[in-house]
Amino acid sequence: MRDETFDPILAEVIRNRLISIVIEMAKVMERTAYTIVFSEFKDFSCAICDGNLRLVATSTTDFGCPMHTGGLPLSLQAIADYIGLENLRPGDILCTNDIEMGGTHLPDFVIAKPVFHGDELVAFALNRAHHLDTGGATPGSAVPSARSVYAEGLSVPPIKLYSEGKLNTDIFELILRNVRLKEQRGDFGAMVASVKKGATEIERVIGKYGLATFQSAVKWSCDYSEKKLRSVIEQLPEGTYFAESFGEHDGLQDKDYLINLKVVVKEGEIIFDFSGSDPQAPGSTNCTLSITASAALTAAIAILAPYTPINFGLYKPLKFIAPYGSITNCAWPAATMNGNTDTSNKLVDAVYRAFMQICPERAPAAEAACTNGTLIYGVDKKTSKPYLLYQSAHGGWGARKGLDGASASAFIIGGTCQLLPVEVIEAKSNTLTKSLRIMTDSGGPGRWRGGAALEWTIMTDPETPHTAEVTVIAERRRIPAWGVMGGRSGSEQLAYVLGQDSAQRVVPTKGHFFLAPGEMLVSCAPGGGGYGDPLEREPELVLKDVVEGFVSIESAREYYGVAIDPESLCVNWELTDAIRTEKKQLSP
């Protein structure tokens, strides 16, 4: 029966107010954080959960990483189980990065502030943020040779960082003693400030509209998201679909790790079953359940309901199965650093493959599917203080029907993570960026072209007396981003060091090494896969790609069958028709 007193317009006002609160929290974080991983790269996510630990508001358009937010309810549930909701008090602020308790990898700390209305726990303001360092064997805590989480840094089980408004100084100093950068004190302070802001604004909303109205609005919003997603799922062909993907190199062994996926579509629900995936790896490419659920959820929502409000309503029609002890749900004390950054993207890969069978008009070709991340640690020659730089030279997204893939873009579960400006990189480190450019021919050819990738060349200052310690994290060295419906694969990832003698030294996808003053690192991200037969791409679009540097004249002819005069940069229509006719006759 319809509730005649319920006002859906007011509910929508409250829903949007909660999203704006999340954005305000993120603004506080961005503007008060000390390190550029937050102020520039924006590797953090804010959210609001209700008193039942369910996600009710987040933002992935202004700020936020789906990899962070998708598993936040698991982290919050672990906090509740460990500390006990009955033991929470006004003024408490909670903290954890434990991978066994809803975590992703150790650099991702969760800070949560419970919100009370009188004596009743009604909500939580949360922030999950990737700190530049959590200790461990190598700077940045990305340890390619890690055999367990113990090598990756400090694990913090759910604790009260603040008890009834008072900082637990001993615990806080213990955490800071185990990280490499003093600036991280300010980063934690920024996280605390953001959840305090969120809690204050939630209290104002409840004070203005009343608790009952607030809770009714949250329920309405989540019910709406659930109905929207179910309505799309009900239009899909029911059945069981199979797909697989592979993680490359776990940091210890240069081998491929199978990610096996069975997708069951039935009665308005979808089951993602990762049974049959390889056992957890010896190295750090393992995923926690939080990672796996976040990756599969993000990929599914991007395909089925990209404009639907993100909240726990979207979780209801989706079920996730990942056997404990596998690479998709590792057992303690498995290392997970690269599982969160890279294997997670291969889970997305598998979901895309499955949906290409279910709804090919919606699903994209494969994306770069890796951070292509570089961590550089050194000593500033001017201040003699350590610096730690993290840059992700982005790859390309896969094309989909009607759309080229986005170029030089963060992987989908990376959300709004930004490319660091060259000026900031050089101001914060003893490095010089020699070039940062789109790589020609990196996007997979197709009727709709795959996104192009970046090449970043960075040199350590030849005048510094210090060597730089470098860690790289990447994928797609052997298995490029696949194209679909006749589209071609994108380019493979590559990274190598150029010595001052111009000798070239290729580095592995998970590697740790040193750069001497004046040496250069060249990092080439993978391109996205193409969609559809390249011979069906409009010649005018191919010409535009050539003019803008995405496609070479040679590739325009070889893959797209388009003849372009190198001097006039005009299409030779007669020759193009002849080339395309010949290629179509030769194709199987």
C-alpha cells in the first residue's frame, strides 16, 4: 500500500544532499592533505553508511575510486564485529587497514566516524585512502618480492583512533613510527577532518528533517537503485555464461594466474562465481573478498546501470562467490598489494568477457587493466629530506559499440584518480620529465578504436648525489587488451631503463631497482582493445586520428584500409576503396 505521507521529492532532495556531503568531505581531504597522492592524484574515497552498516551515498564522478567504496560495507562490518557497535560512543573515530577485515591492501586505511542521534547510532562517515607508505621492505609498500602481508608493512586491526573525542596518542605514534614520511601525520589529520565534516553535516540533515524522514529517504533511494538494476537484469537473457582472464607475474614467478568466472543470470539477479580460479599466489597479486566484490560490482554497474545512484540497493541483485584461499579471496597472511592495483582489473576483464556474451551492445572491449604505476623514492638534494613519488601513467579504455575507448585514462575501478602534473612531479622530487605523450598506434584498431596509452619518460636529476629507489607495478606485458567483434588488441605494456651510455635494460612488470643520477625510466602503458571491424571505420575518423597522432599513416592503411597522402594529409578515396575491397576479399 502506498504511503500517502511519503514525499519522493523530499527524498530526492535528501539523497542529493548526502552526495553533496560526500563531496564536501572529499574537498576537505583534498585541500588539507599533505602529500600529493591525495591533493593531486586523489587516491581516496569518501562515503556515508547508515546505522545498519549499509552504503547509502558516495560519489564517483567528482571524487572517488569504486575499488575503495565497493567494499566499504565489508570493512565497516569487520569494525563492528571486532569492536562491537555497543561499544561505540559519540566522538569515537575508528581506523583500520587490515586486509583480513574487509581491507584491500595495506596502504588503504579506513577512517570511520559513527554518527549518533541522541543515544541511537544512525550513520557513519567514512574515508578510505591510499597512503604513500605503510612500512614494509620497500618504499611505498609495493614489495614485488613479498611472500606475505608481513613484508608489505604495518597491519592495523580495527581500533579507536579517537575515544570520545580524545586522540589515542600512543596508537597514532605507533602507526607513524612505522611509515617513512613525516607528512603522513598530516594526511591522517586530513582523513579525520573529512569524516568529522561528514558527521557534522549528517547531523544537520537529521536535525532539519527528522530521523524518521532521513531513514525513509535513505530507504527510498536504495529501493530505487535496486529496482532500476533489477529492471535491466530482467531484460537480459537468462542462462549461465563462462569467462576467464589471467593475472601476469606475481612478483616472484613469471607465470599466468587463472581467474575463472561463471555468471548466472536468473530471475532478476546475477551470480558472479569465481570458483575454479587458481589458488592464491606466492607473491602479492592476490585479491581479498573486498577487492573481488568491488571489481565485479563496478564492472557490472558500468555496463548495466551507469547512471543509477550508488548505494546498497545495487548490491541486492548481485551475489559474489569467491572460494577462500584462492587468488580471488586469499587467506591470511597472503600479500595483496598488487592484487588491489592490478589483479582487480583482470577481474573486471573477466566480467567484460562474460557480458560480451550476454549483452554485446553494452559491453566494452578490454581496457589497459593495470595501474602502470611507478614509485620513486629518493633524497631531495635541496632539503636532504626523503621524497616519495607515485605516478600512474594511464593506459586506454576498451571501445564499445558507438564509442571509441577513452585515452590516457585511469582504469575504471580507479575512478577519479588523476595523472600528476609534470610541474608537481618535478617540484616534489629530484626528477625531470623528458616526455609525457600519447603513443601512436597504441589503441586497438576497430570500427570504434581502443583508447590510446601514455608513454612517460622520467630522468633522475644528473646533478643529485643520490640514487633513486624505484618500484614498478603493471600488467599486459604478455596478454594485451583484447578487441571484440573483429576489433584488434591494444598495445602491450613495456618499461625499460636507459643508462647514460644509452644501454636499454627492460624491467619486469613487478620490479624493484635503482636509478643512478642521469638515468631514465621509460614507462609505456597498454592500450585499449578495439570494437568492430577496422575496415568499417569511417575514413574521415581515421584521418582525424592520423592528424591528432593516435594512428600512423602506415597503420591507417594496414588495419583500416585508408590511404592517406603524407604531404597533404588527405584521404585518397579511390585507393582507399581499392584497398578495402581487396582486404575484405582476403578476410576469412
